[in-house]
Amino acid sequence: QVQLVESGGGLVQPGGSLRLSCAASGSIGSVIAMGWYRQAPGKERELVARITDGATTYYVDSVKGRFAISRDNAKNTLYLQMNSLKPDDTAVYYCAARVYGDPSFGLWGQGTQVTVSP
């Protein structure tokens, strides 16, 4: 099993930056992709960005050019650098992992709140 623990959320003004971290532990070798999802109040959870073992990345259109996903394999840590934050980015952000044999992201962290407000 893989355990995921997010950190780095908080309150930031519009235009500001935050970096989220996700520390992974357990059966790391079974992970083939990791990603960040978010869920705003009253909205469905959406995929923000993902990165595969081959370092292929994907971003939802609304964050392209502002967010960057990366991973440090030596530290078993996933990052999400968020720049030029907007109030619409306010949400709980979740780290997720997809393991070998799983058709989708099936492992989740507890979430970290990001609030963008003046």
C-alpha cells in the first residue's frame, strides 16, 4: 500500500504563489503515475495535473502556464508549484497515485486547503 501526505496549503492573495508537497511512503515501486486533484465547494473533484513515471505531464487548461507539477524520486515527493493564483483556484487539493494494474488514480491523500483571497 502507498500512503500520501500533502502539505503546503494556506491563504494567499491573488497573484501570489504556493508550493504543495506530497510525501509518499510504502510500496513506492508500484506507483506508475501521480497527480493533483482539487475540489471547490459545490463542485466536482477535478484533475489539475498529473505526471507519469516517464515524466510526461498533463495540465487542465485553466492552470496551464501557471502551475507546474514535478517529482523528486530520491525524496519520494510530488510537488505542485502554483503561480499567479486566482480566487477560482480556491479548493481542497488532493494528491493521488495510480499503481500498476489500477486503471485510474485509486490512492489519495487527506487534502490540503488552498484559499486565494485579498
